[in-house]
Amino acid sequence: MRLWIGLHLPRLPLEVFSPRWSADTGTAVLEHEVVLAVSRLAHQAGVRPGMRRGGALMLAPEIALHERAPAQEAEALHAVALALLRYTPQVTEGEEATLLLDVGASLRLFGGIRRLCALVRDSLEALGFTAVLGVAPTARGAWLLARSGAGRSLTIERMERRLQALPVSLLPPARPYLAWLEGIGCLTVGELMRLPRPGLQRRCGRALLDVLDAARGHTAEMFRWIEAPPTFRAKLELFDRIENTDLLLAGARRLLQQLTGWLCARQFAVERISLLLEHERGRVARPPTAIDILLAEAVWRDEHLVRLLKERLAKLALEAPVIGLCLEAPQVKPMAPLSDSLFPEPGGSKADRLRLFELLVARLGADNVLQAAPRADHRPEYANGWAPVQDKPANVAAALPPGSLPRPAWLLAKPIPLLVRDHRPFYCSPLRMVSSAERIEAGWWGETQTRDYFIAQGEDNAHYWVYRERLTGTDEDAEPRWYLHGLFG
């Protein structure tokens, strides 16, 4: 099934200066000294499209006026197209701030056209742009429905009925001839279709007929698809000097949307990202503030990256206002296929656990989230090693010496000396040995240990890992010393 989504960004000239996630301080965009678009606050102040600059300033002297920036609009439209590559590899730019997505092959993957349209709207909202969607079986039909706000038409018949009601001024090749068309009473696309084709071609040219045929699916269309670059680096100039990390996160979300689209298009997963916060330039220039995030497992979705950036930005103290953002993906690898196991792993997958660890590291710091890193040593204090969870220690578990007794899950940082009552160690209650001794003699190359370890049980049925220091020949008459070294859960 061939199906297209048309996206029209009607407020693109305004939203390149004042995106939806920014605070509205009153903004208007001028083209040839005439107001082209206004924000909500500027509209409330009485500024309307079509006014001259002087009239707008007279009504609202405090509003910000910007000259239209076609280069920034083209850059923003390309950024949106890059972000939408996560839904289909076939995205192309149309005329008049529109994008066209061939989504026929993506419907099953995203749960149907309704769900896919909702996801596209969410992406546009995260990017900070207002969009009008149109869905049709042809690209030109989707373009016309998006430009007119006429909604979805999933079949050729329904699409043609909707197209016939649209004003003829929507067709770009018909605009030079609007006066003539109005003079003969041809005001809609349907009325235009009923005119004799030879006479219409002689009067208006072949381009108008080509648009009508393409919209109805009678002729094939050629497109230049958006291609993802070989490496990812995206920049965003902020609308003001920002000192609020919440607004920085909103800007970073736009860059992360672009990153997600690039990853899906290139079939990559990212292992490390770098967000640069750019400060003032010129005489008071400062080097950018870098936020590096190293992932335990490569990902290609933006939800987890947004959570990690939120935690890092919440802890960041800005030394200077931020005027721009730059996101890079210096470390990527081919995207791993989804697990093909029949039954899901109980308690969540390995990727779920790694994402939890990364979130804890971002919130608590790398030195406060540790993982077991055992070492091949008979002495428990040395064998029981810990390392930051982001490190990847060598697998030495196979080299650990075999033990005759089970080892406790909780090993104390320092052994606790125990009292001895009636020749028995005492910890809250007299301890009874419930295992044979495990003798450890090691450390002749460093700190020597000579101990006998036991599993002991208290009167409350709790189990402890205790040891008795072996007496040397000079201490044979002394009472043996007992220590608590671990607890069994």
C-alpha cells in the first residue's frame, strides 16, 4: 500500500526565532518591512500580518522584530527531515516549507497510520515546530491536503473528493492565472479539473496539468530523498542568552531527535555523545562547556538519552549564559538486532538494567555506583574488589581460587573483633559454628594472612562469616582471637 504523509510548517519563519518550547516574549517576523508572522503575545498587542514596521512598533514597542531568514528556515527544515528519518528512509523536501514522507512500508512497524501520525506530531513538538499533517495515496495529494489542513484520505476516491473542494490558489502553477480563472468562475480544483485539457494547456501551460495528474496518481513523480551524512554533528543557535537548564534540555531534545533519525537511517547505535554548551564569543569568549555521556550499552532511541542529559544538566552550574548547543556522536557501532528469544528475561533485560545503572551514575556520580570486580586472590579483602559500573573490568571470576565454603554477599570493609565468652565468639548472642573450617594461608609475597574461616549461627538464626586467627608458636597459650568478616543475607 502506497501512502504518503505531507507535513506543512506554516509558522516556520517565526519558529526559527521563537520555537514552541521557548518563552513567548513577543516576536514578529518582517519581510520587506511588512509583518509576515507574529507570536501570540504580539498578536494580543494588536500586531497583525501585513502591517508595516512602524505600525507594529507603535502598537507594541517592546516586541522583538526579526528580518525573515530563508537560510535558517532551510536549515531548520533539513533538521526536521533528518529527525523524521526514524520513521521512513524516504523523506523529501517539498515547496513552501513542506516535507513528504513515503510511509507505506512503515505502517506495520509503527502500528498503523493513526499511531504513526501521532508519533510524527510528537517529534515535531519536541523539535519546537508547528505542523499540519495531510495523508494521501499520492505525494502531491498529501502535499495539497497538508497545505490546506484537509486531513487524511487513505483511498484515491476519498482523496479526489477532498481535492475537488480545495481552492485553486493552492496549486503553484495556477497562481499566475488566478485573475483569469476567477473571471471564468473557476475557483476550486474540481472546477479546474472539469475544464477542457487542451485549452487549459494552451492558456496555462503543461505544468498545471502535470500537478493535477500527479495529485490524482495518473503520472509518476521523481524525488530527491534526504540522505543522512556519514557522521553526525548538529548545532542549534539559541534565541537568547540562556541560563535556565530546563530550556537547555528542550534545545538538546531537538538535537537528540536529529540524532535518532540519523542513527535509524544509518543503522547505527550510539555509545558516546558529547553536548557542547557554547558561550559568548569575541573579547569575552569562553571555551564551550562539554557534557560527555558514555553509555554502557549502545542505544538508538532518544528517551534514555533525554533522561541522562536531564540528570547531568540538573547538576550543572552554568558559569556563563549559553548562546548555542552542539551535539556530536563520536562513538557509534552497527545497530544490534532485537532479541529473538521466545520468552523474555525475568526481571527485565540486560539493556534495561544497564539503562538503570546509567541513570544512577548521572544522578549520583560515577564514584558512587559500583559493580563487583573480583580479583584472583585467596585473601578475601583483596579478592573482593569493586569498580565504577561504567568501567569494563576483565573477567577474572574463572581465575578465582575455589572455596570449600560459600562466601557471603556482604563482606565488611574492616573485620570486627568479637568478644569471647565461655570459649565461644559472641556477637549479640553466642555464636555456634555450623560448618567445618576453611583455612586460608596466603600473602607470603605481601601481607601474610593465616586464618580459619567458619559459618556461624546466632540465637536469632542469622548466619555470619567469622574467622579465627591461627596462633603462632610464641602465642600458643593465648586465647585465640575471633573476627566477624561477613554477613549472609
